[in-house]
Amino acid sequence: MPRSLIVLAGLLALAFAQSTYTVQRGDTLFSIAQRYGTTVEVLQALNGITNPGQIRVGQVLKLSPQPSTALLNRRTDLPAPIEALEWPRQTVQGNVAVLHLITAQPVSGQVRFLGADYPIQQNRVLLPVPALQDPGVYPAVLLLEGYTVRLDIRVVAGSFGRYILQLPPDREALLQPEKLRAERKKVVESCDWNRSQQWQGNWHKPVDSNRITDPFGTRRSYDKGVTYSFHEGLDYGVPVGTPVRAPADGLVGLAEPLFVRGNGVTIDHGDGVCSGFWHLSKILVRPGQVVKAGDLIGLSGNTGLSNGPHVHFEIRIRGVPTNPALWYWNAP
Ligand SMILES: [Zn+2]
């Protein structure tokens, strides 16, 4: 078969690859994850499943955050040195749209997307999509020396759960919005966005557990009111004292007690990517310390505003929280 036909057949196979699965008798989330080359965490995050033991025969599960993830938009009509631009056909809320520039030599510039600027680093741009961004098509404006290119990024809805609070959250916290803002600023600014990429390949789980007690993106609202916030990370329900490990290479940004987040650690992974670990009982690293994937950084706990022992794990790209589960199997 000619090479072009083989490529076409491959693309068609990807386009028609199964994107949902109907649970059969005897299935477990783990067996389904194994079969489709994904993870229990991803399936939980995609389908809003809190307890991985709770799936039922006949339930239809989403298998992929981007059913057409292999399908890219491609433009080749740009001035030299850009040979081509590639970006995903669609991106899910809380996911990352990765824009690739294909050029003979590296180029510099930036992309303006949803009111923020993202630099080109190694001919690639990571564009985080906020978890509460309304589905729709949004412009991404590539600013290069001498010209600009406008691309469209399609954002589709994720499948997130909703947590309804009967009472307002912790009153003490509500009464201190300044304190909350200052803490968030401290967390976001603990990483140097100009650092080059430190991680390689997919990330590891920070704790040896599959017990996700709250997936990323869960909407939070009062009684029957509107969404006022969402869960910015992934919660693992593990006993106090469970080892917490660096999910990827980086440098420790912050390592100190915080008001809401309790004993917290952030790791700067470069390229604007910063991970965070909250509610620890013990911090075992110092700011500036170099860590490798798997290094012990602390012990889990129940400190700060926490309603039970757990580790909250989050990944921000230039301050925007993204779904950590995706980084386990499809890190940019
Ligand atoms: Zn959490």
C-alpha cells in the first residue's frame, strides 16, 4: 500500500476509535482502563466517579477527554520560517491545548488566549483552558516578529460533578477574602514562569493510591444557586502519614504552612507548569531544592481547611489549574 494510503487508513482508524464504553458484567474500572490504555484516575475524572468500585452494568463511560485528540488542525499557508502550525481540533474544559510550530529553526513569540499571554518555548505553546470556560470557539492570536496569525480553539464541555453546599463554606475563610487572595497569589507566584521545562514524559501519581475522593473540576454551588467555584485539583483520600512524592522533575517553589491549604509544597516544573500538594502533616523539602520524579516531599495529613485526611494535588499552567489526571497518560 502506498505510504499516503497507510497514513490515511491510520487517521481513519483514529477518527473512528471508540470514545465511549458500556460497562459489562465483571468489568472493573481498572480492567477497562487497562483495556483502553488509560488510567483509573482519568476515567474517574472524565466520568465524575468518586468511588472507583461504584460502576454498574450498562453504564456508559467516556474513555477519552478528546475523542478526536489525534485529529489536528493544520495550517501551512504562513510566511517563512513557519512551515506549519498544528493544534487540536477540540479541547475539553480544564485541559491543555498544545500548539506546535513546525519550522526549520526555533522562533520566538507568544500567543494571546483568553486574556493572557503564553510564550513559545521550544516551538510549542501550552494553552490552559479554564475549567469553567463556557464551551465555544475562542481566538488564539499568535504574535510573531513582523506578523500575527489568528487561530480558533474549540472548547467542549467536560463531564464534571457538582458539590452542593447546604451552608456557606467555612465562615472564617469567607470573612477573610484578602487573606484568601494573598494565599492564592503566594501559591501562583512560587514558581518562576521563565524557567525551562524540567519534566520529561508522563507524570507519576504523588501517592500510591487510586482512592480519588474528589476529582478535578467538581463544580461548587450553594443549595440550588449558581456555580461559584470548582475543585482546582485531585483529592486522594489517604491516611495521615502517607508518603507524598514528586510527580515529575522540578525545583521546590514553596514549602510552608498556609491558612487554607495547610502545610503546602509547590514544585516548579518549568515552562510555566507548577504543581501543588496541600494539607500535609509534614513537609520534607526546602524552597529551591531540586527534586526528581519519585522523591519524597512530605507526608499526607489533614492540616488547613480540610474535612478529613487527604492529599490535594493540583497542576497550574501560568496560574490556571488544569486536570492533573491527564498528565499521567498524556503529559505535553
Ligand atoms: Zn482538593
